[in-house]
Amino acid sequence: MSEVEYQGLVPVRATILPARAAYLVKADSRTGFRRAIQEASTRWGGVTEPILPVGEEGQLDEWTKYIVSISAVEGLVNVDLSIDEAEAAASELGLPWVSIVHIDNYGPVRLTSHPSWLEAPAHPTSWAVSQPSSELWQAVAAGELSDEHLDLMKNQDLALANQSPDGIARDQLLGHTWLDRTMVSLNETYASPAVPSTPTVLWVTSGDDLQDNWHFWNARALSPRTFANMPIFLVPYEDVLHWEFDKHLLSSLDRPNEFSTDVIVTSLSTPEAKLHDLAESLHLRREESEITTSRSFPVTTERRKAPFSYTVRPDVRRFINFDRRYGVVLGADAHFLTGQESSVAFDSPVTFVVEGGTLVQLESRMFDGLPRRDRVASLIIDGASWRDGSLQVGAYATAKFKFDLNVPRLPEVLAVLLQDQVRSHSISDKGSLAAAFQRRGNEMDALLEPNLFEAIRALTTPRSKSLTRELAEVLGEQELGREILELAQSWAVLGKRAYKNVTRVEGMKGPEAAAALERLCELGWAERGLEIKCTTCHTSSFLELDTVVAKSKATCPACDDSQHYTRTPSGPTIFYRLDGLVDRASDQGVFPHLLTISALTRKEAHSWFLPGVDMVFHDDVKNEADVIGLYGGQFAVGEVKTSASEFTDQQLQKDVAVASRLGADVYLMAAPDEISDETRVLAERKCLEAGLELLVLGREDLRPSVTPAS
């Protein structure tokens, strides 16, 4: 059971928003397009839901794919494609899909509410809506409720206005259409890059052209709504000339002076000459100069003035080319515990008059360091997922929200990630040694101090490597098998520990060596002593200072003969010897692992690592990794070498394959000496092929204060 730790009163940012959809429709299907409009008209935020034209076999053009990438929709709705076509399109877009007949019951897009279930503003008193028998442009401009939808909602006071065509055109200008009603209590909470205000867009369709209607719908769906303003309206060329539309349009052009050219008149179906004729009939003045846009803080008090200008047919897609997020945000506070359930509760910032569905996103520093994987999200709240870095969960739309959260510790998260990928895993022999060293409670950051690691290496008894080298020579083999290597390491432990004085520490000047060796003693990683070189049995012995103090004379511990301590004219020479556990850990190459973990946790506080893991995959393949852990919210798997020269092509291929199979985000390669550019490039190429990020820690990361030997 996890230890319970109180984290204090922690701010939480909550966002309430609908699960928005994009609709898959055959590219030439007028009926399917209209059906998608009718469905979007029944959904909170429906005016922002794109309708995607899909070609044969589920083909999508590049602009359609880009629309989805910036639209922030949760999923797809198949309107009239075959199952194979829908699956092909959904696979291309990387989103789940559901048939339109199941839109309210299955899949992520079901988590929304009908627009009428949200409290409406007092003004307007009615909302313009199209009739199923009307021209397509009217449904696109105002929204449309099918007879079936109207029948289902007959007991609700919808305050609908069955406007004439010219009335629908005018109500667009005022924001009084049913589609405008779908934006009640819904804002943009994020836009990047920063969005400027732009000219008004007057989209003209001739002959109720399908493509004009379709492109207008998607341009409006992606138009900025909170951080900037891009008024966009659809009118039929054949009719608008006979309406009193001009005075209403001109009134809407009284806007802050943040752009040049007041109106963009555009169309796919109407010849350019006719667009000029239409603009002039609306009393607009032709403008030939380049369009400029800006955004002022605060909004300028200077206004655009008549005569208002226009230009014809520039591509409006540049004004909608930004990432966006939607919702209504509020702040709350919650008392958080790790290792025990915590609760966060708050009043809904959106007023729901009927209980529907909604998404809730939660942001908190308590989630820092957690991998943004749905498996991890479900540990916090069952069924939750990550969305744009926030914890997202579906909920009933109510006046008050309350969520019980279990925020896992990083070790628990890592255990779950490993359990999902392997049949079994355990700490390796090196890992156990490293873990035992970590449990001593010493400050691991000390490894990063100047010359500490070098001093440890200088004092290390060269047992296993020397024995392994000699065994290889005797057996006449280039590489020894794993069993022989393990045997060599086991027997090497029995060897006598090495010791040195200050003058015999290679690569360091006397004062540097003295400071480093004394620091090791201060940490309890080394001990001081005197030396006896016995003239009788010719044995050299290290005697701890405590032992020396207790004795009245120097005696060889091997033969018990009286001797003298090694000395200089100034007195006895002080020698240093590593603690037994430290010596063994260093001999078996554990300290580069610990050094790497120390450097990683210094770089990123929200990190936790296992220093060596043996794994058995579900197909009985066995592998090991030197370091496995969580690094700033990413799952990292890597290899640590005593020397960078050990990162061969074969070694990197094996390491990257293990990291990839574990589902890691990052492959880590580390060594305390210089890692060459050639090795880095080789690792980058292999990681790119495997879809992994590469993290390299070399001398500049692990030993930044140490000058490399010349």
C-alpha cells in the first residue's frame, strides 16, 4: 500500500466543453451534406464541426486532412460512406468513428448536449432556422432541424423563427441563427499562433452550388470566435441583388480599425465580374492594395468608416490556419493526497437546463511528470484520457461537478507501463546493487560533484574485468558467454580491496585528489587507513585508522610480525579505500548508472528510474535494460556504458529495439566520457526509424566540471 502524503491545497483548472465531431460524407453527396448539417444543428458547438468530403475508397485531400488536424474534434461520424470507406478515412485521420445512427449512444462524440439544453440569452427572442424543403444555402447559413428532430423536441420551447430567405441572410449578420445558438456558453480557450481580426467575408453561391456551400461551412467552422473576429456570411447571387441587404451589411461593417479592406467577396461558382457587380450594388468601394490584419490590446476605439472597401477572391484559408481549443474555464482548489483518493468539486460555469453530456478537462501540477497516456489517465479516474495535456473525462452535464482522483506515484506508473508490455520483470543483479546503494540514503547528487566519480574509479579494485580478461585469454575466446561472465563477477567479489594514497590517484593533482578522497570519506563511501608492507611475509595490508589507534605498535595482520607503517619524512602516509559496497558497485559498472540517474533527476525533477531491469516478453524473449524510468512525463529506456566506445552499431540496434518493444517514448544513451558525433548520428537514425526520441548524456552532462585528460 502506498504511503499517504498530503500535498496541500492545490489549484485546479477545469474546462467544460462538448465532444465535437467531424462528419464523413461522400464528396458529391448533396443529401449526405444536408444530413450532416441537420445533425450538427442538434449539437452544442455544432457550427464548429467540420463536414469532410470523402472520395472513393475513403480518399481525403490534403486540405481536408489539415482541417481535422487544427479543428480539435474528438471523433468522426460516418454519414453515408460504406464501412470500408469510413474505416479507411478514419485510419488516415487517426480518429475513432461511429455511424450517424449511433452518434448519441456510442463513441467519444456522444458526450455533448442539445443546444436547447443550455440556458439561452434573453436576446434574441427567436432563432432563425431553415426548413428541410428550403434551398441548401439556407440550411448552411442558419442550420436546419429535420422533421424527426423537431418531433423529438416538440415539448421544448425552442423559440424558432421560420424566416424567409432574405430574413435568414440578415439574421446571419446579427448572430441570430440557430447555428449561432449552438455557440452559447462555448468559447475558444486557446489559439496558436495569435489570431488577428480580419475583413468580413461575403461568400457568394450561384445556383446553390454544392462546393460553395461546403467550403463555406468549413471556413466558418474554423473561423476565430473569441480571440479575434472574422465575420463570414453566405448569400445566393441570384437573390441578394433584389433584397435590402446592403444597409444591413454596411451597418455590420462598423468595426474596430484593425485591418485594411473591409470585405472579401469570394465564390467558387460565381464569375469574378459578377462578384464586382454585386459588391458595387452593395455600395462597396474596390480596393486593390494588399490586405493587412492586426490585433490591438486593448481594442482600438478607432472605427472603420464608409465608404467601405472590398477585394475579390483572396484565399481566406490563411485566416483560419491556427490550432484552437474550446470550452468554458474556471479555477478551483482541491486538497490533494498521493497514495489516497482525493476529491475536486466545483460549480459548473455552464448553465445546463436539461442534464445532457459533456467533457470535463482538469489541469493541475499534481499531474506533472505523469506520461500522457490513457492507461495512466485511467489510474487517476476510470475511463479518463489525456487531451492536449489535460486529464479529460466524460460526465453528465449538471450544476455541480465532483470527481474522485487517485494520483499515482511515479514508481506505480512505471510498474503499470512495464506490466502492460512484458510477462514478467525484475531488478537485475546490477540493478539490485544500485538499489542497495540508493537505499543507504546518501545524496545521489554528490556523484555530480567535481572529481568524485573519478576518485571512485581510481580506488576501484579491478576484479571482474581483470578476471574476465584472463579467462578469455585462457579459453582463447573473444567474448565469453553470460554464464561465465556472471561466474567471473561472483568470484571476483572475493578479491582484496584496493587502496591508494593521494599521490597515486591518476589524472588528478594532489589537492584535487585530497579533496575528492576526503569527500568520499565524509559521505561514508570510503575509509582512511595506514599501510604495512611486511618485510617478513611480503604482504601489503590496509589497516583502518580505528584499528591503528587501538594498537600500540604496527603489526602485520597476515603474519603478526612487528613492522612499520608506510611513511614519509613528514610522518605516516594516509591511504584511502572504498567501502565494500561502493567498491563492488564500481567494479561491476554500476556507478555510471547511478551517475546517469542523478543527472537526469537534476535536469527534470519529475523523474524516477529503475537502475537495471531484466524482462521476459510474452513470446519468452528475454532482454535487459540498464535504465528504465519516467523522465518529465516520458517513458525512457536506455543503456549506460562506462566507455562511449561500447556503443557499437550492433549494440545500438539491440538497445533501440528493446526500447521500441517496450513502447518507450525516449531511448537514452549515456557514458561519462565523450560520445562522438558519429555515434550520435547513428543513434539518431535508428531512433528515427523506430519512432523514438533520443536523449544523449555524455561527458558534458555527467562530468561538466571535469577537464578531460589531454
